[in-house]
Amino acid sequence: MDKQTPILILGAGTFGLSTAYHLAKAGYTNVTVLEKSPTFPPELSAGNDLNKILRAEYEDPFYADLALEAMAAWKSPLFAPYYYETGYLLCNSAAAPEKSKKSLQKALESIRQRPEFKDKITPITSREDIRKVAPAFTGPMQWKGYFNSFAGYAHAADALTAVYSACIALGVTIHLNSAVRSLTYSGEVCTGALTTAGKHYQASVTVLALGASLGSILPQIKRQVIAKASPLAHIQLTAEEAAQLRGIPVTYARDLGFFFEPDHRTNLLKICPAMAGYTNYDTLSGLSLPPEDNAFIPAQDEAMIRRVLRETLPTLADRPLIGRRVCWCADTADSEYVIDFVPGKKGLIVVTGDSAHAFKMLPTVGGWVKEVLEKGGQERRRWKWKEGSDAAAVDISWRVGENMDFKEVKEIRRDVEVVKAKL
């Protein structure tokens, strides 16, 4: 492919920015990114977050290999400032279902024999074992699992912003506040996109990196990918409280939820409850799509967050929650990514199916997209377009709990400021 080829990328989240960065770094000089959000990081991007887990544990060794490659890239100059290798405490509570226990065991087996993890894995079979790796925790924590010292987290929003700046420095054009109304075609050839403001951006190749919103622009994806939301909330700590928790490992009870060390800048403690994910089906299209309003969490998930805290940091269990919101991802039936040309179209490629395990690939995923563009097709069977696949019809092996649509949620909780703004 000629390096002057006009390439249009829709979406400036994890997949879109990484693609732009890799293309520009390889010498492509005509790369344009359109992003709906008027601000950066994008409001709806899953990467617009305090932190994301960086770990190589996977039920599938293929992804363990990719995660190790990505973690090496996180230590390169562009990404290293945003990587915190605090370790990863992965366990199940005493009440965990068998599914959760099996998933943890598969994840451990994917790394146990790898040389990178020699002397990095510590079994957790008692409360005393937890005390040794996380002495700051004061809760009962009758958990079993392991501690992996070769893992941690990324400061997600800051890392995205760094890639944004790198793209600009490399000559990428990025337009914020540029929502796309539709793709444009000449016969079966995609010729670019039309924004809601009526501006047409022409391109020889268009890359759809729209995350959970993909179905709104490409209904052809059907239920091969479904938008699924995960709740999260924060607690505002004092400087003294944050200092006491500085350096704690990413802590995840597979059946309860997970949290990170307090944010270094704001002293916010982020907590995410364990759950299978929420859909938001649109009656007209039949697709699950993110709504405009995401500043809430279901009441049952707030209760789970407080349960996690009672198990680990009981003095914080009844503190006010702030920054409540849901984070949207794009789930596939097999948790595989989809990086492929759209069947029946020319010049149109999708990169989707993050399935809540893609942010760690920020340094590398764009290279996989570039490879598909240059080769003219996807050679990895697992990342091909899967016509007829239904992500809503399967039980994802690593997700704990029951899937639910937001229409079924009986009670939601919002921050006080958000409630006042709506009155």
C-alpha cells in the first residue's frame, strides 16, 4: 500500500489511536482520525479511565503471548511513564462459584511454566499469605489464589493522551467533535465518511475503531459484537489514607470485584464490582448500543463494591462513592478480537471485539491492524469476521454472574452532583 494513501480512522480510543500511531510511525503520511467526543480522552472510550490491569494471565496461551509482548512494549519510552508494576493479587472468595475457580486455575496455568514468571508467583492459601504481599489490608479476606509480582496497571487516560500527542507529532490529523453520521460508498467501495455536521472525509481505506458504538455505523456487524457495560465507582481518599495504600497490588477477587492503588494525582481509589456485564438493546435495531447517559451504576453493583471493601478495607466500606459510571466494551462470543475487512465491501476494515481485555494491547494492537491493511486480509483465523456469530447467545467462560439488560435494572445510583444537574 502506498504510503500516501488517504486512510481514515473512525474513533480515537485504544484501537483507533494505536492504529494511527503505528501507521504514522511506519511512514504513512495521510492519516486522519475522526472522534465524536468534543474532549480528549474521548468521553465514551473504555480507555478514558484512571487505570487498567496489565497482566499476562489468560485462559488461552495465544493471548498470554500477546500480553507479554505488550507488557514489554509498556516499558518503552513512550509508555513506561504510565506503567506501574505493583503486582496482581488474583483470588476467589470462600463463596466463589466453581466457574470462577476454574477460570482462575486456567489463567494461572497459562503463565506458571513460562520463564518470565520464574520466582514471580506466590500461592495464596491463607490470610497470612495475603498479609505478606499486601500488609495494608485489614479485612477478613478468606481468599485463595495467587500473587503475581510481574503485573500491575497502566494509568489509562494519561497513556492515551501520550499516544495522542505522539500521533500529532508524527503528522496524524485528529478531529474532535466530529461524530459520523454514515459511511459513504461508490458501489461496493467505501469512500470515507460523512459527519453529522455534513462534512465528507474521503479516503481509500476506512478503519472502524468505534468500540461499543460500532453497530450504530455498521449494522452489518449484527450480534457478532455486542455492547456491554461494566460499572465502576471511586472513593476520595485523604493524602494520608492514600499514602497508607500506596503500592498495594491490583487486587481482584474473581467473584467479588477488583481495585487498584490510589491514583497518584487525585488520591481516588477506583473499585469495580465483578459481574457479567449489562447490555442496552435498542428496540428498533435489535442491537445493544451505549446510551448518551452513563453516569450511574445499578444499586446491586454499589452493594457489591461495598462488599469488596468490607472484605479488604473495611474502614472504607461505608464511605461515599463518587465518579459512578458504566464503562462500555464490545464483546464477542469467544472473546477474540475482530480485525478484518468487512465482507462485500472494499476499503473498509473493522478493529473491534475488545471484550474487556484490550487496553493492555495499546502499544501493539495498531501494528496488527497495519499488517492486515498491508496484506489485504486477515491471515489469523481467530481474528476474522465471523458471520452469524452471536455474542449474546453464549456464556463467557471468564465472566462471573448473569447477563442483564439495563431495562431489567430496578434501581440505579448516581452521584449527588449528577442528580442535582438533572433536576
